Amino acid sequence: MNRFLKSFKFAAKGLSYTIATQPNFIFHLVAALLVLAAGWYFDISKGEWLAVLICIGLVMVTELLNTAIEVLVDWLSPEFNVKAGLVKDIAAGAVLVAALVALVVAFVIFVPKIF
């Protein structure tokens, strides 16, 4: 059980690091809070809540993985390296794709409720 609890401590440490060092993660957190507030305000359905929550999770997870990849690449390749930069760009691209999907889902759910 002690090992199990330690794993939460390590996960919290990684999450804290990301929050402290990644402005984009903070942006996504604020966006998530705004979307959650909009969901409450517009009284979205259970299915819409599931879509919103899955999108929020997808964006947060990809942002955390992007941060992990950046830290690893910076450690393995402290000097400029074209391939290292490409790895980081691809990871950032994954975050962009997740965020764009979330944005489309938000538009599909919320635009009809606004107009």
C-alpha cells in the first residue's frame, strides 16, 4: 500500500512541475474551467458532458505527455539538434490536434445553445 501511495506523490510532483513551468497548461486549465462553467450554465446533456470531459482529459494528457517529452529530449540532447527539435515539434503538434478537436466539440455543443 505504501508503494501505491508513493505513486500518487510522484504523479502530483509531475503535475505540479507542469503547472509551474508550462504556461500552455495553465491556459488549458483556464479554458477547461470556462467550458465546465458553460456546460453548467447551458445545462448540457449527459452525452455532451461526456464529450466535454473526454476532450478536457485528452488535452490535459497530451499536454502532460508533451512536457515529459520536452524534458526528456532536453536531457538527452542539451545542445541544438535538428532531430531533437523535430521530436518536440511533433509532441507539440499532438497537443494542437487534441486542442482543435476539443474546440470543434465545444462549437458543436455550445453554438446551437447560444444562437
